[in-house]
Amino acid sequence: MRTEVRVRSDDVLSDFWGKLRKVSFDFVRRDGTVEKQIREVYDRGDGAAVLPVDLRRGTVLLIRQFRMPAHLNGHDGFLIEVCAGIVDDGDPEATARKEAEEELGYRLSRVDRVFEAFMSPGTMTERITCFTAPYSPDDRVSAGGGSPDEGEDIEVLELPLARALDMVDSGDIVDAKTILLLQHARLASLAETATPREPVR
């Protein structure tokens, strides 16, 4: 479906950590009628997320940290998530590596780009580039935990992939990018261990 959009005004309501804008536009509907619409749009930049996976041991690395918006919406606020951060330099892969070292304490030798996704396209401009990465205990270079100067107090979790997937089912993991990457890791793990079919003779 394609239609026409004509922006009439774009006003900044707040410019603190991110930018909150009020956008007024004409939306030309499929039947040709023109409808004036107004949306509030939050722009905090794009992000990168990475899920390190140890296929040999069947484990993944996740973090737990406090999220005020989740707390305000009835959750205790302590979310289990994949490591992620805002892309400052236009390079999602470099961001994924940097955040893995700061938050997880692991220096990743390889990261594999798997998909890009809008997390909340009705209100946010953010597009997250998602990666997986092989890791082993030898890749650990620090305790991780994030940057206290940025208000971070991050707990590093190493969990069996199967347990992490069970936590999605039980509602203990509710972060969207984390669920997507865990499901991707599950499919990749199944493909890795699948027995090749015998050729038809």
C-alpha cells in the first residue's frame, strides 16, 4: 500500500535526552480523501543490540537493569535484556562490540548482523540493528556492569538458551528485541544440530 503524506509542521516539544516532536501532516487516504493528522514522535537515535551465544555449552549472555518506563507501566522495572546501546557514530557493529565490552565484560571477536527492526514505530523513530555473536569464557575481559557515570547498574546473566526461552514463555523476559534475538538463536541452534537428510536414491 502506498499513499501520499505531506508534512505541514514539525515542532520540537522537548529536547533533553531525546527529541520529542509534534508533527502535523496531510494523509491522503487510499480513496483519495485528505485527512489532517497530528502525531507525537520521539527521536532518540538508532540502536544496536547483540546476543552472544555459546553453541558448544548452549548458553547466552543477557543483562538485567532498571527501566523506569516499564516500572511506570506496572512492571517492577528490572528487565532482562540483550546488551544494547545507541548508535553514536553511524556504525551499529562498532556499537554492539563497545556495549558488549562495557555492559557484559566480553570482547567479541565476531558479530553477525541478523536483522533490523522498528521497536515501536507508532511513536518512535528508533531502528535497532540486531546481532548475534559467538563467545566463550575466554572472551571475558572484565566484570562488565556498564558505566556508573551514565547511571548504569547492570547485572550480567549467563543462562542456558533453553532456560531463557522458558523465561519468555513465563513472562520473565518481556523485552521485544530480546525475545526476537532469543528466537533467532533457537532457530539457528536447531539448524546447527539438525541431522542432514539422506539423499533420495
